[in-house]
Amino acid sequence: MNKHLLPLTLGGLGIGITEFVMMGLLPDIAKDLAVTIPQAGHLISAYALGVVIGAPLLIMIAGKYPPKKILIALMVMFTAFNAFSAFAPTFNTLFIARLLSGLPHGAFFGVGSVVASRIAEKGKAAQAVSLMFMGLTIANILGVPLGTFIGHHFSWRISFAVVVFVGLVTLLSLKFWLPALAAAKNRDLKSELSFFKKRDAWIIIFMISIGTGGLFTWYSYIAPLMTEVAGFSSDAVTYILMLAGFGMMVGNYIGGLLADKFSPAKASAALLLTMVVTLTIVHFVSFSQPLALIMTFITGAVSFSLAAPIQMLMIQSAKGSEMLAASASQASFNIGNALGAFFGGLPLVYGFDYTSPAYVGAAMALVGAFFAIWLIKGNAAKEIQAAKEKYAVLH
């Protein structure tokens, strides 16, 4: 592995732990701070809200500085706010700490994606970006189960202390290993924001926000799916989540390869359509434990293989606004998180079983694929028009 990319992977590891470990710590936090589990669930929403707010805002503020300085500043924020979470005395202060912890999330991945694509070998930009996102998958395999175990057996505050430790290690690696790339010259914020006036920008945003929501309809309810439908014990859920995380790691690597070999738009469309198929299969086979485990791995792989293609799609569609656009894709991903959990829960409210969220996820992925295909056709039309204009000039 290129050591220049390792700081980005470590940053993804810390971010992945703090984002996803909360799901496993909710009962411990609720008991310790004397709130209900649904109230504690607001801490997940607070973090997602922080991502949506911070992703574009921090890039607009800091975009004129060199990428290395931006990433170090973001990781300082991330480490400090997670330390705040570890020592938060009340639920309200923890809520604020989680909101603040989410602020640097999208901006870190936005800037990191651009840095990874710049320092990558020729033709391997998407694979470099996928190495950054590998930190998220490692978090799901090792970091989140470890954080959950610590929270259950010792204290949830120690789990956040682990995140702070990862943040400090990331800061050191950023300082000593990340290349010092030049800042954007003659930066024009108004010109960068004009990216959001383009049709393609909103097609991609809707594709990510709705399409990746398909992942979260499944992942948000994977624990009751495995215990209530497949019949696993609650103790097995940790290992099942590790299996899903391993699938995500494999899929993340494959997604980087696909985005380099084909166009990111085509890779995104193909993977979203594949997600439709896998989630539909999940609905029908989750009653069988062996098949449920196989589909846990496959669904994790297919879902997370989208990470690098959609990030490269944003970067390539936003010449001159790469960091802002890449951070917006992370905000969109967290909107997908919220939408997936909400819409996936609706059939449960009306009495359907825990296989029903997979159907909702398949529908969301299908809508995402529609937007990807729309983008591909639009780009093809632009290429044809450009070729006609070039031919007219030459003749």
C-alpha cells in the first residue's frame, strides 16, 4: 500500500468507528444518561446532521488553503469533538458533541478524495480513492465490534477514547506521510458554487441520496432480520456485522477497479441495478441461515462497491469545484442513511416482517439507477453534439 494514502485510510477508520459504533452503544448510553433508547437514537441523527451541514460549509471556508493543512485542521476538529463526546456529562451535551463530531466527516472525505486522485498512479485514481474508504470497511470489521464490546463491558466513554486515539495517530501520519500539494490558485467561490446550478450535479445528488438509501434500509434493520427471521441468537449479531463489514471491504476494492476500467457513471448504474437484485434476494432467502449469511456478505460487497465510483463521478463532473462536489457527495450519502432508515422502517410500522425493508431498499436502488442511466444518456448526447460541432468547424 502507498504510504502516502495510509493517513487517509486511518482517517476513514476513525470516522467509520465513531459513525457506526453508536448503533451498538445506544442501550449503554441510554442507561447511563437516563434516557430511552429512541431518545438515544437522536444521537445518530445529530451526527448525520453534522455531516450534511459541515461537508459543504467547511470546504467553502477552508478551500483556499493547501489540502494537507485542511485535512490536519479537520482531523484536529474530529479528535477534539470526539474527546468532548467521551466526557459529555449529560445527554444534551452529548447531542451537541455528536453534531459537532459530524461536521468534519464529509469535508475530510471530500478533500481526501481529491488528494487521493491527484497522488494516484495514472489510470488508478478510483482505486486510490477506494483505499481511503477502506478505513470505513475496516471500522465495520474490527473497530465497531471492538468499540461495542468495550461499551458493553466497560464504558461507552472508553469507546470514544479509542476514536480519539485513532484521531491522534491519523494526525501524526498526515503530518509526516501526506504529500504537501499546492492550494487551488485563483479560487473563486462563486464559480465553485455554480456547480450546483448544473443539471448533472443534482442528478448525481439524487442518485446518491436515494440510491445508497437502499443500503441503509437493509443495514439499519440487519440485527432484527437475523434474529427474528433467520433465527440467529443475539450474540451472533456481532459476528454477522463483521461478515457484512468484510463484504464491504471486498466490494470497496472491486468498486475502485470498476470505476477505473469503465466510466464511474456506468459503474454506478450497474452496481445500483445489482443492488436491486441482491436486496430482492435477501427478502426471499433470509429464512435460511446459510443463505442469509451468504447474502449478508454479498449485499455488503455490492452496496459498498458504490463508494469509489460515486465519489469519482462527482469529482469528474465538477472541474474546478472538485473538493466542494466531493464533500457534497458525502452529505448526500448521509441523507441516504437517514432516508433508508426512515423508509425501511415504514413497513415495520404497518405490521410487515423484517424482510420488508429489503423490498423498500430495492425500490430506492432502482430509482438511483434511473438517475445514473439518465446521466449516462445526457453525457452521450453532449458527446454527440460536441462531435457534430467539431465536424461543422472542420468542414
